[in-house]
Amino acid sequence: MRAALGSVCAVAPLDASSTLPTQRSLIAGERVASTSGECFETVHPGNNSVICQVEQAGEAEVDAAVVSARAGFEEWSSMTAMDRSRILRRAVQIIRDRNDELAALDTLDAGRPIAETSSVDVPTGADVIEFYAGIAPSLHGETLDFPGGFARMRREPLGVCAGIGAWNYPIQIAMWKSGLALACGNAMIFKPAEVTPISALALADIYLEAGVPPGVFNVVQGDARVGRMLVAHPGIAKVSLTGEVTTGQAVMAGAAATLKKVTLELGGKSPIVVFDDADIESARNASLTNNFFSTGQVCSNGTRVFVQRGVYEAFLDGLAERVAGLRVGDPFDPETVIGPLVSREHHTKVMSYMELARASGARHIVGGDLPSDPSLTSGNYVTPAVFADCDDDMGFVTDEVFGPLMAVLPFDDETEVIARANATPYGLSGAVFSRDLARANRVANAIEAGSVWINDYGTLPESVPFGGYKHSGIGRENGYHSIEHYTQVKMIYTNLGGVDRYM
Ligand code: TXE
């Protein structure tokens, strides 16, 4: 029997005019009316029309979510790891079967082009759950033998974990956090960003349909107030946030009172370094994709493009025409490359940075305007922009714009560019383009970031860790290393003799 995906999806295929019934929190397998008496709305960024109302969770709902997650955890963690693995793999299959339905939900709620959500967001989320479902049965401890006994190191789940999502990749973030948490035997209470509250509910429906016990994956709806309740709750052992740096600082501070474990996936302002001997076409393609995919709303984007002076003009040559040719339009149109920004508020912020760039004295290469197409005026659209001859201290070069604004900066030598690339509080990602792999690896070693690519940008298989240095975060997601963030090791020593003396 199909899960109640229908309660989230309209019966007909979704489009820019779709609406949905009022959405709620999902606790212990049921949609739960809120006691807060508050509702908020979520809109389609392509026309700012209201999709639906959403009930804001109150303290009572958060407490109920923790109680049911605790009960769910007892059941889930008492299963064999192979049973958990089978259920998660069943969820993966359902996700893949409904790939396009799930993708359409985030296209509706986040405005991300359907070409992206259907080929990247949902598949990469499913891949991560599948990766961890594969690891689950092999999670184990170790033993050490001693003359009079032995020590057993037992790897245990944490219990009830909280996931707090950002709005740019709603369902992928929910899948990345929950796949890891559940595969390690934990329960998770997930709060989606209030800007994109819908698709996490569809994931919860699928987990239930696959056989995840009620309570093991709960969804609580609401804004920062609900996030703060989760961070403060004594019944939650760990919180994982994807969001801005300032939010990460607030979460870490709030978690201190209950000494929760914290993992933070925060913002970035990452460098792409292009040397004279680089394959310029590759460097240009990587720079375009990793500035304009998702309309630039990607934390790991390479938004500071450093190009060595000998190839600087060659790199810029033809860029204006290529960027101007990126199709801006309705995110439900499969041909659309540049969709709307997620909200009017974010659009205003990004446009302010475009104005700042224009006034900065940087060379305006292309874009940064409202589109001329009259059918797009009701949406949060901006044309992708490139500015060159930028100075490192210009505001749109130091700050995370989180929009389609590429800054190009000339440099002379390796030592200089490493210093400039690292002169930022962020440390999420970076890339080096050079045919000299010794130099490329030397520079990659020196870049202070959690993910660095050589002659590439953004390849991120489910089996490699992702996360930031410095203000870009704490901990990792994906890959084997991240198991450490959702399990804990207990040492149990067995004495094979007696305690035959004292003092
Ligand atoms: O973040 P916000 P947004 C970053 C990206 C950008 C930001 C955009 O770089 O900076 O996310 O997403 C909740 N206590 N990444 O605007 O505002 C809030 O309700 C507890 C990095 O959503 O920080 C929302 O659910 N919770 C990432 C969530 O935090 C609080 C990839 C994030 O909100 C809270 C994608 C509080 N005090 C985006 N305040 C990566 N590195 O992988 C807010 N929230």
C-alpha cells in the first residue's frame, strides 16, 4: 500500500501553480496537529504564490517527538544491523522509484530546477542512505587480550539525534543526515528549514513504508525557535546542523548546556586556483558550474576564482556570451538552467551584492540584472553575473553571497595565491587547475579546507567525507569517517582471575 505521499504531493504532477493541504509535524508515524496555534506559509520561489500553510511546532510537539524517538530508538537499536540495513535499502528503492515526484517537491518548495533536483538532489541522497545501509552490518568493536583478562571495545549508537536542515537542498540534506544516523542505530528528529518544509515529510512517509519503526524518524516543523528547542532538549544526545556560520555558533553555544555532540556543515567562500599551465576550458567549465548551479545557492561553491596573469584574459574570453546563454526560467521547465532564488528576502540580499560589485570598481563582465522576460517578474530571479579584476577585500569577495556571482581575481605566483586563498574565515572547499600535479598537490595540501579538487570541482561520491575547516564547520558527513559522529565506543574489561589484594 502506497504511503501517504499523496498527503504531501498533489494528485496531478506538480507545477508552478500547485498547492498542497496544510502540512504538520510528523511524530510517531502520524501527522500531529500543533499546540502552538501558529502557522507559517511556504511559497514557490518562481512566482511567490503560496503552496500551503504549515503548522509551527510547539514545546509539546518537540517533547512528544523526543519521547517517541526514544521509544523508536529502543526498538530500532534492538534489531540486528542486517535488519536495519534491509529496511534502509528498501527505503532507497522506494526513493529511487519516486525520484521524480520527490524532485518535484523541492522544485516547488525551493525553486531549484527540475533538471537538478531529479538528477542530483534525490539520487545523491539515495546513494548516501544506500552507502550507510551497506556499512551498518559491518559496524563492530574490537577486543584486546591481556594476561589476566581482555578488553572489549563496544561501538554503540548515541540514542536520539536532531538534524536541522538548510533550505538549498532540502530532501538531500534530510537524507544525508538521517541515512547516517539511522544506519548507526540512532533515531533522528529532523527540522527542515522553515523556508522549505515539505519534502522531509515525504521522506518520513517513505521510511515508514519501508519498515522504519514509528518514532525513529520524526519531522518537526518551524523556525529557529523550534531549532533552539531541539538544541536545548536534554533528551537529545547530538545535533547536526546545516546552515550559516552564525547559526552554527548559536547551535554550538546552545548545545553546551546539555553537552550534546555537535556537527556543523556551514557556509563557504571557496577558492578556485587556475595556473598558467592549466586546461583553461576545464577550469572555465568547472568555474561556471560551481558558481551558477542551483543559482549559486551552494555552500561549497568556488566563488573566488584566482587566475594566473598569463592566462587571465584567455580565461575571461567568451565568458560573457556563455553566461548570458544560461537559460533563466521556470524551474519546472526541464530546459531551465538558472531558477529563482529561494525567497524575496534572499533575492534582495543577492541583488544588494550585485549593486556592491557594480560600485566596487571591478570589471563587470556580465549579468547581475533582473531578467527581461515579463513572465518571470513575479519570481525571485537574477541573471548570473561575473565580475573581474576584483580585489580580495571587496565585500562580494569576502562575504558568502549564496547567489550567482562569480568573482575573478588575477595572481602572479604560487606563494601569493595560497596566502590569498586562505585569507578567509571559511574553509569548506577549493580547487587547483594545473597540469603540474606536483604543484597542484602542493597547493591542495596548503589550502585550508575540508574538500579540495585537482583539475576538477565538486565530485563528491557518497563514500568520501564532506565538511569544513575553520568557520565552515565541525565534523564530516558521508564517507566512513562520519560514523564517529553518530556512535560512541565503550571499553568493557573482563577480569579472568580474582581481585586477590587491595591497596
Ligand atoms: O541557513 P540558516 P539557511 C549554508 C549556506 C548558507 C546557509 C543557507 O552556506 O550560509 O546554509 O541556509 C535553523 N538554533 N549551507 O538560510 O538561516 C533554521 O530554522 C537552532 C552550508 O537555511 O542558518 C534552519 O532550519 N536552529 C551547507 C537552519 O537552522 C536554528 C550546505 C539553517 O538556517 C537557529 C548548504 C538556532 N539559533 C547550506 N537559527 C554545507 N556546508 O554543507 C536558525 N536555525
